[in-house]
Amino acid sequence: MSAKLVYRFDYIAPKAEVAVFFHGLSDGFTSFSLRVFPGFGTGVSHPVGHVTLRQEEFYRHVDGTMARKLYVHNLAPLNSCAVDVLLFEVPAVH
């Protein structure tokens, strides 16, 4: 199983939360992962990349595909960050 880049947040402000909605996902095993890159902050000589990922909303469409809404929260108090959202997906076997 390999991961593929499905979305990139180029900028998330300090302490901010952003969201993205994915639809048309397989009914099989689906998992998301993040790759975080520390950004910049005024007076921050050593920025930190520190985020959380929440997956709270799940939908099943009439065609059998799934949809998910992801929330990414930048926990760094003083600097921005960029985040890649990676998808691991194994289609369902019927």
C-alpha cells in the first residue's frame, strides 16, 4: 500500500484550524496521514511543525462511495505551517 498526495495546505496560521472535504472514496480501507512543514513567525528563530488531524464526518453516497471531512489544527503558537494530506486507500473486495 502506498500513500498519494491528495491535498496541500500551503499556509495555516498559528493556532488556526482548516478543513477539507473528500468525496468519491472507496468503500474499503481508507486512512489519511499528514506531512507537516514548519512555516515562519515574527521573531521565531526555530519554527515548529506541530499539528493535529481530526476525521469527524463520514458520508455514504447512493453510489456506494464514501466521503470524509478532515480538520487540521496548527498547534504552533507563533509560526505558520504547510501540510500535505496523504491518502492510503485499499478498495473493498466484494
